[in-house]
Amino acid sequence: MALTRDDKKVLREMVKHELANFEKTQKSLFVGMPLTFLKGEHEYKHYLEKLLKKLE
């Protein structure tokens, strides 16, 4: 299934919104969080950024 221009536009806006929300909540990291949790957050942010580039 190929994505149309409108599909990509909607998905791009959704990813931008998710990335903005993620960055806002990430600023409130708690001391003592497990390292695996922090690594997962870091990888998720990179995933969103890469996805955004693919949708352009």
C-alpha cells in the first residue's frame, strides 16, 4: 500500500505532535530511573525523528 500525499501530511503532523509531547514530558526525568528505561526513551525519540524524515 502506497501512501498518498495527504496520508503523509497527516502522519507528519501526528509525528510532530507526538515528538513535541515526548520532548515536553522528557524534561521531567526523575532521579533514579532505571538505565534501560532512559535508553528506551532515547531510542524512541530517534525513531520519531527518523520517521519524520521518511515522511518528508
